[in-house]
Amino acid sequence: VQLQASGGGLVQAGGSLRLSCAASGRTFSSYRMGWFRQTPGKEREFVGIVGRSGISTYYADSVKGRFTISRDNAKNTVYLQMRSLKPEDTAVYYCATSDSYYARAQTDFGSWGQGTQVTVSS
């Protein structure tokens, strides 16, 4: 499956942004979908994951209560709604596929999108 992330941009602290990740292929609904983020010089950080139906979600503590992952299997798209953004949320955000809802490490994920830059100004 090929993934295309979009929706990044520049936003002020306290603002909101919604990222999208569109997938090609007919097997999108069979994958759990995760989001990661990365800043220069640091390892890619797990943000959250959504189950195949969209009902189950899990988030890193750093974004819990502020970020929401959802998916639309009819549109082969997963979303990352980000609210109450902080400057420390500035990163390149990536979506990725996994066969397991309990995936948390980068190595647990298979296909990756190209990333979209989110910059939060103070």
C-alpha cells in the first residue's frame, strides 16, 4: 500500500490542524494505521494508532487529550486531528501501516508515507 500524507503547515500555539493520509489499494481497511513524528536529530516518535474499524485508538501520553485519530475506510484515509498545539509539537508527521493494534515501535510498521511538516509558532 502507498501512503500520501498532507495537511501540514504553520499554526500558532493553541491552534488546530488536521492531517490526512490517503492510501492506495484495496486493503486499507485490513491495516491498523499509526502516526509518528520526527524532529531533526531525534528518533521518530510514536503518536498514536487506530484499529481497523476506527473504534479503538491509543495515544502517546504527550498528545493524549489533544490529538484524535480517525479513519474513513470508504475513502481509504486516516486523519490526525490536532488541537491545543504547542511549539514542541513541531515536527514532520508520518502515517504508517501495521498488522497489530499493539504496534508502537517503528519496526512494527510496514508502509510509510512521505511525511508532512507541522510548525507551531509560539
